Amino acid sequence: MTLGGAPAKYERHKAFVPWPEIESVALWSHKVVGAAPMRYVGVRRKPGTPVLPGPNAGLSREQTTKLAPHVSHELFLASRCVTMWTLDPHRLAEAVGAFAPGVPVETVPDA
């Protein structure tokens, strides 16, 4: 699975994650003051996998806990914000089912 990067930094933040490393694909969000919640798509990976490159790679556990206490630090680091594009959860589930049968797509409840 490829996690893309922000439009201006796509190549630098792009990360390829082999399907055997993925335990689940997770959809989650967190509230931002005065704005609509920020939505994310990420992957829960098997323990011991290295941190992925990307916009979240430099965030500390304290920072991710403050931003989204309902999401694990590892999932936060392996996630991408859904911005400037549309995510269709049903099509995502179909694609994951086709390419990685048995890998669930989950929605993480808000805190």
C-alpha cells in the first residue's frame, strides 16, 4: 500500500508499506478548534517495523497523544491527512479486500 504525501512534498513524504506488514487499515479523525475534524487514513503495522517517512515522522509520543489521545502513536505516524482529495471508505474497503484479503478496514472512534 502506498501512503502519499502532501501535494507540495509528495515524493519526500510518500511511503510504501508491504501488505504483509499491515495488520489493518484505519480511518480516524481528530477535532481542530474552530474547524471541521481532520480526517486521516493510516495503517496499523506489525510490531518492530521502522517508522515511515512522512509529515508525521518527527512528532513525539507526547505530541501525538495531545493531538489525538484516542489513536496510538504508531498509527498516528503511519497516517496521512485526507485533505485536497476525497476518500470513499467503501471503495477503500473493496480495494483492500482485493489486494489483501483478511486485512480489515477499521474506523477508530473519536475520543
